[in-house]
Amino acid sequence: MCGIVAYSGSRPALPVLLSGLKRLEYRGYDSAGVAVATPTDITIRKAKGKVSELVNLLSEESSLESSTTGIAHTRWATHGPPTQENAHPHAGGKNGIALVHNGIIENHRALRDKLKADGYTFLSETDTEVLAHLVDSLYQGNLTEAVIAALKEVEGTFGIAAMAHAEPGTLVVARRGSPIVLGLGEKETIVASDASAIIKHTRQAIYLDDNDIATINGSDLDIRTLDSGTVTREASEIDWSSDAAEKGGYEHYMLKEIFEQPEAISNSIRGRLDHERGSALLSGLNLTPRELAELHRVLIVGCGTSMNAGLVGEYAVEDFAGVLAEVEQAAEFRYRNPIVNPSDLVVAISQSGETADTLAAVREAIDKGALVSGLVNTVGSTIARETGRGVYLHAGPEISVASTKAFTSQVSVLLMMALKFARSRRMSREAGLQMVREIEAIPALVQQVLDQNDAIAKVAERYLDQTSAFFIGRGYMYPVALEGALKLKEISYIHAEGYHAAELKHGPIALLEASVPVIALCNDGPGKDKTLGNVAECQARDSRVLGIVTKGDREAIATVDDFIEVPACPLHTAVVPSTVALQLLSYHIARLKGCPIDQPRNLAKSVTVE
Ligand code: M6R
């Protein structure tokens, strides 16, 4: 949640800060602000709304253009509503301190009371202003020392960037539970909470670890931990291009990312299928043959779309490998004290690798002695680093808040995982080779759905005016129904729920009427006949039914009112093209309704609070 950019170097800071904020706007977009060093003080400017509001505000301020040091922030509100006052940066009272912060200071109330008693006045409702005043109260001419002392007093999570008027050119940045990356340039350092804000300037990056604090002046860096002296952190190369994070001619990032799926999935599976053994490689899992053979259970944790992908993984691991598998909402996993054995593999799925609930589940599983693996898209993210047995998705940066290519890449990797586990147990080489071919075919299946984009847009026109919709499916198509409903509600604001097709008549069917359509996954395979029976039940209650049907399936086409065809393939791979059809449906409904597709209300791309 929220985005941080900071700059110290020899160039004007503002253009770097503002272009970085634009890049990070998907992380939070209810207000934005900058602080830049001027010869006489630190100037802070903030605006409610999108980064463009801040840009307008600054367009009149030529006096700030020569500044070469600054910090900036785009906010997703946690403490206090999205107002100009609550926007970051916040100033520390007496010593000319400015600070931006991602995360949550949990003991902010107690600290606020103490600082008030010491004479500090608060202008905002935020926990961040508490931190700014706390740093200020501990400042004795050395910003690094003041930040270290302040961070020792706070409980909670933070990624911060701070500057002090008395130390021109210096930035102090730190992290605990909220990412900070340092982009290393020529005589300059660009700091950000996400590498997408720095790739325009450099590909050399240092990812700070939890409790690291860095003092930066131009390209001079000193990194230490909150408890000890200087430490060495190796730089790594960011391997995705700046172009990959641009819209590339599409109207929205979501559409671009939907269309990127054949390539993203190809990248996820490239080099990971073993044509000789009929298996998957996935060396990142780092499991010995014995650990694989002794695997007792696979526990999959994630949130939102990642959890829906996990459900496909659960089905596939049990189906093919005969290993017990369960998927669980990550926050629930952490707090209900689950039973976890050393022979259990916990697979944490996360596009961002920063989701707080998923990270907490990872830590719980590590503490309980399980084997813990991360299935993550964002390289260098916290979950990727903490799990140690990471399998990267390689789907490329996903900017739109609605997750699309991450889901289909997650499913593809989970199918490979199921294949690997299956081959270490009861699956024959021949059956393994067959599954290898099925997985390899996924990108082409997706392309066949993308080729129907115009037709799907036409179908969407018939589903614009509804305020409520149900998605139903069975077996592998049940997670697809959940994901289809999630996509529709988050970007079009139409109330949508996903149900197992059999569950509808246990309650939800009471809501069906002519104004409530049903989107039914009727793919050919086991369970289709029963789903078609459920379709008839819906139609008997006047609901219009849009069927996702297997290409050329006359029986299904004749049953439903409208249809989108997906190519014929086994149900475990049909998950992917069927989901893509629903992504396009949601996209076109939201577009036709004029919704802000890439940045839906109330949401943020990376949910780093519990
Ligand atoms: O980054 P993660 O995969 O951990 O994010 C989990 C969810 O917040 C995310 O999938 C969310 O549900 C998406 N907005 C759905 O499109």
C-alpha cells in the first residue's frame, strides 16, 4: 500500500520524484505529496487525489526546480481519511524534518500522547506524523541516529524516507515489513518502495532487509541495521524492462496485462518442463527426492486472486499426486493456530510478495517448522526472500489493481508443482509426458480466447445494467467462478458472488430473478451435465444465463442464453482460458460503464496492512 520515492544526486529531484510517483500510483492514489530541500528550508507540497493534482500544484513553483534532494509519497489511507492534511510527507515540529512512510505504527496513540505532552502540535490524524515528530524530538544534529532511536521506540511496520534541513543532500531510509529498494545511479541514488519507480534510471538495485537503515548522499551509501554497525548488501540487476511497465498502446494496464498472458505464461513455464522424464523441474522448491517422497500435506495460503489460484492447486495436487492438499485464507491460517507438521509443505502464493496476511502466514509456518515455499511474481519481494524455496512466476510487472496474468501464471506453476509431486509418487512417465504437453498448450489456448475479444465485448453489452450477478462452476471450474466474480465486482462495482454450482440451491437461489444474471462455467467434462441442470434451475427463476462453453458443444450452447466459447482441453488446463474469458467480460463491462479500471475505488495493488 502507498508508494515512496526519494532522490539524492546532482539532477533536479522533482522530475524524478513525480515520474516515480506516477509509476507507483497503482499502490495508492488518494493523495500525494513531495518534500524538497531548498537553500533555506524543506518545502512540502501535498494534494488530495491523484498524482496529477500534485503535478498541477507544482507547475507554478519554479523555485523548487533546482532542488537535488527530495522525498515523495502516494497514499492509500489507513489512519485518517484521504485529505491534504493527512497526505505525506509529514514535517517533524522543530528541527526541519520531513518524512514519508508506508506501513502502520501500531503504538502511535501512546507516542502521540507523549509527544503532545512534550509540546508537539499535530496537524493530521496519521501515525506517520507521530513518527516525524518522534524523529524530530530525538534529533541532535544527526538524522541517522535520530531515525534509529525513533524506530527503536515504534511497534509495527514501516518503509520510510526522511530528510533534515540541517543535512542537505542526505536521505535516511529504513524498512521493517514494508519494502525499500535503492536504485544505484551515476552520482545519484533513487529510492523507492517498488523497483518499477527506478527502472527508468537504473537497473542496479539493492533491496533492504528488515531492520536495515541506509544513509544516502548522492551515490554514497552507508547501510547498517538498527542494532549493529555497517552491513554489506549486494546489488542485483532488475531484469525487466521499463517498456514492460508501460501501457504499450492499450487503453488500460488491465487490458494490456490480459493480452500479455500467452507470453507471461510461456515465461512462467519456460525451462521448467522436463521432456525426458515427463516431469517439472522447479529447482527453486529445493526439495530433496526424500523430502518429496515424504511430503505429508501441501498447505496453500494466499489472499484474493492468489487464494483462488491456490484452490486450483489444491485440486491438482490431490488429483494427480494423491498428496493431501488444502488451501486457506492467509490471515485465517495465522490466527487460528493451525496444525502444521515438519513434513508439510506450505506454499505461499502472492503476486506482490508483500501482502501482509500472506507474509504473516509464512512466518507462522516457518515458526512451526514446516517446509515453506513462495510462489511469487515480484523479484526481491519480502515473501520471496523469506521463504527461501521460492518459485518465481516471471509474469512481468502487474500494474493494474485487478490481478490477471499473475493468476494464470500461478495456475500454470501450480499445475507444474502437481506434476512434479505426482511424478515423485504414482504418476507414470507416459502420463507425465501427457501432462507436460497439456501445460505447454496453455499459452495457445489463451490466445484463442483473446482472439474473441471483440465478440466478448459484444456479449458484455448485454450485462451492463445489472446490479448483481452469480458465477457458478464445479470441480476445477469452481475456483474459476470465484475468480470471475472477484474480477467483476472489483472493477465494475457490480455485486457478484461465486458459488459452487450445487450450492446455489442451498440459499443464494432465493435471490434469482430476471435482473440477476448467472454466469455458468459449463465446460465439457465431468460435472457438465449437472451444471447444465443447475443452469435450467436458474432459467426457471427468470435469470439470464451466460455460459462459458467448450468450442462446438452444441448441447451447452443450446441450453444457455448467451455463450463464450473456450477451446477444448482437459478441465485442469481449461481453468486458464475460461478465466481469461471472464477477465475480458469483466473488463468490457467495466469499460462500458466508464469505471476507473486500473485503479478501482477503495483498493490498492499491494495490501501491506492486516
Ligand atoms: O499480491 P498478492 O497476490 O498477495 O495479492 C493478493 C490480493 O490482494 C489480490 O489478489 C487481490 O485480490 C486482487 N486485487 C484481485 O484482483
